[in-house]
Amino acid sequence: MIQHRPPEEMLVDYATGALPQPVAMAVATHAQLCAESQQDIQAMEAVGGAMLVDLEPVPVSEGALAKVLKQIGEAPATAEHGAAPDARVQADTDAVGSLHRDVLAVLEGKGESIHWKRKGPAVSSAALPCDVPGFDLRLLKIKAGKAVPQHTHDGMEITLCLSGGYSDGDAHYARGDFQVADPSLDHRPVADDDGDCIVLAVVEKRIRLTSRTGRLINPFVRL
Amino acid sequence: MGALQGREVEAAVLVRSQTDNAPPQIMSKEPSGSTAQTGWRRSVTKPDVEALMERIALNRDARAFAELFELFAPRIKAFMIKGGADLASAEELSQETMVQVWRRAASFDPAKASASTWIFTIARNKRIDRLRRESRPGPDPVLYEADMPKPANPFESVDNAETEWTLRQRVATLSTEQIEVIEKAFYEDKSHAAIAEDLGLPLGTVKSRIRLALGRLRSMMNDEREMEAGK
């Protein structure tokens, strides 16, 4: 049972397409694990669908349909084939997207196969592609029973638990739980004793390490 | 399908029987009164759109696609323009979206979403894609359509298209202020923060307006579901 979900406005911004890519990725991954959030997103998308239908249409150019039909390789005259969905359905993946293979590996319990980089005695890290300036997106693996050095952020930090669990202050986070830490929070996630914890971390701007060891080893992110 | 041909769509309004659960009927209605003032200028009738999608998905029926195109391409174009695209890009994005609709038709799941909701998500992703291409090059696609596990989904027990139809009527019952923020969010893909800036309102006000509006819509959808479940 997922205890910690993204704030509602984040789900709305996700549904309307307004979230920056790394944050959207965290929300998408969370929704894979959380039926409730998935439902909320679908409900908000239904609002989008209803609103699309109600837009005042703007006429498309005259040859638009012909162009599109040509592109999909079908003409109305040949419509009666009744062919089953063909390979193009699978081939066309430009806007589809899928979870990053490293994220999938973690979800499938194959986190060991990822190329981890040691960032200190307790933490390993694997960067994920992130093309939005000012954001950092990565997987972090925290050793069982160990803590991520205490730190604060100049910007928002999202931590999505993918495997294992961790505690931060009074709260416990398990697989699928979504933690948003604002800049004011000085936090110190500690992995559960019974196994390594792998999280997806989205960090906005720069992190300041506040503990002495943290300053020395700079293990969390390097921005 | 005759009712879907071209301009005839204009005044077709689906009226749901209030007294029993008889199938929806298509009735002609002048776009006046509450219909006009809330911006419901044309209505795409629900059963037809779902039927078109089915014919496209199962039979690769290009005629059905042409009809769907006529209904949605101009609306997707309008959607792109609302989102800030110029006419040429909006046209292009509209066409690209429709190509995608054809190619991905097999993945349309009527249990998950209505056809227009599904088309909305494709149009939205196209828009995101283009913005990303323009402003920040990068190889990885956004993850909006990741395959999700099948949850215990309340929508599955109801007719999604029906719910959506009701939703469209209900959006009209929101206050002008609520409609304003919802439109900015969905048409212009503005984040809460951007909407606040646009309207010169505190972020908290925008949050609560959107929350109230969606909350109202959702509770109406829940009522709808209960009605469905009770029949």
C-alpha cells in the first residue's frame, strides 16, 4: 500500500503535460506502482479529452487528410482489407516512450545489472538521461542500514522509492512511495536494515551538504 | 455514421434520458442558451467516435479513419494553437497526431479511457515532444505513455465515453474563474506556477481553484459511476 503520493497539483501538471521531463518521469514511474495515482491521472486526462472535443475547430488545410492517408500507407479505396494491426504499430514509438531500462531493471529486481558508480561508503549512483537544464535525474542505491549524508537543497528534490525502503525523519518510504522535499527540509534518508534501497532521485539545482562528512565526500550528486 | 458527415455534426447533441437508463439518443438542438454561452459549439457524439475507433483498431478501416480525422484534426489543430503553436506547426502537429492515432489504434483500450481522452493524450505528447525538440535536444522520450499495470479501476466498470460526455456538460457548470484555470492548464499546458504568473494570482489561489474545479468534476463523475453501478 502506497502511503506517500505526489501532491495533487503535480498530478494535474503531469496530465496536462506541464511538468519538466525529469519530474514527469518520476511521476510516470510512481504511477506504474500506484493504482490510485494512475486513476487520478486518468480522471484528469478525461477532463483533457472532454475539453479537446469542445474546442472550436480550426479548419485543416485542404490536402491534410490525403497527406495523412498517404503517410499511413492506406487509401480509403483499399480500406476493406480488414488487415490485423501490422508491424508499424510496434515500430512507431517516437512519442511513446517507455521507462528507462535501468529503472525497469530495478523494478524487476535486477538492479545489480546496472552500472553503478560508487559515491561513498553508503551510496552508489547511476545517472539517467536528463535534458532539462537545472535538473539532475539519477538512481541511487543506499546500502542496507546506511544513511545518505544529511543535506538540504536549493531547489526541490523528489525521491521515489523503487526497491527496498528507507526512513526519513518520522516517515517511512517503501516501493512506490514518492517524497517531495522542499528546500527548507534538512533530511537524512536511512535505508532499511533488511536490504539495499534503490530510489529514483530528481534534484532541482544544487544540493548543499550540511553534515561534515557530507561536505567531505560529496556522495549524493555532483552537479 | 451519416450524422458524422461534415457540418451535420454541428448541432447534434446527445441527450441522456433523465428518467431511465435508456440508450442515449442523438437529438438536434440549436446551439443557443446554455449551450452557446459555455462554448459548446459543436458536439462530437459519443457512440460514433467509439465505434470509429473500433473500426480503425480492429479492421484498419481507412474510411472510419477519414471520419475520425474530420472530427478531430481541426480540434487538435485548435489545441496546438492554444498551446502557442503557429498555424503551420499546428497543422503539422495535428497531422502527426492523427498518423499516430492510426498507428497506435491497436493499443487503444476502451476500458481505460474514452477515444477522445486517448486522442488527447497523444496530442499532448506530440506537443511535449515538439517543445522538447525545439528547446532542448535530447535522445530520450518523455514517459507519458508507459505501460501501466492494470489497477482496480473504477472506470472499467462504466462506460468511459458516457462519463466523458457527462464531464463535458459538467465542465460548463463550473464558475468562470474555475473554467479559466482549467483551460489554461489543459489547452495551454501551463503549470500551476505559470498560470499563477499569467493571471497575477498567488500560487495558492490557483492551486485551490484547480483543486476545487477538478474536485467538483470528480465528484460528479463518482455520482455518475454510482448511478451506473446501481442500475
